[in-house]
Amino acid sequence: MNKMSSSYPADGGWRLVTDSTRPRHMPLIQERLGDACLRYEIDKGLAGREPGSAPQFVAACHVYSPTLAIFQEALGPHRAEIAADVANYTDIAPIVQISEVVGG
């Protein structure tokens, strides 16, 4: 199984509307990817490593897929639409990584 993570750095002063992410953007991804999206998660940053410290990321979204090839094939035709929708909820440039889930 693979996971695509988009993490949004807490640089301060940037707009992030998490309430609009849940009802619109992530379901859009799930609908467009179909069976290539096994599930998704949305994380809201609470704190950093040290007690009382700020989180490095204000939010992260994760999309789980059976394989990298299946994910990329499903995303391809919808990449522009999904990327354009990001502007509806944030000005933050995400850090994106695709990983293989190896435990858990």
C-alpha cells in the first residue's frame, strides 16, 4: 500500500480553511480517484516535539492507494482540477511525498 501525504508548513500568516477541506476537497479526490483511493485522512497540527512548542505543520492530508502505479494512473486525468481546488482552502504550498506503508 502507498500513501500520498501533503503537509502544510506552519509559516504563519497563511490562510488554511480546514472546515472547507473535509466537506469538499478530500471527497473530490476520493471521487476522482475511485478505487485508487482506499481511504484518506486529515491531520490538524497541535504541537511540536517539545511541550508547548508550535507544530511544524498546520495540517496534513493523506491518501492511501493500493500501488503507486494505480494512484498515478487515476490521478493523471484529474491532476489539474484537484490542484486548482487547493486554492479554495489554502495559500500554503504543500510539501508532497509518496511513501510505501511498511508497518502498522
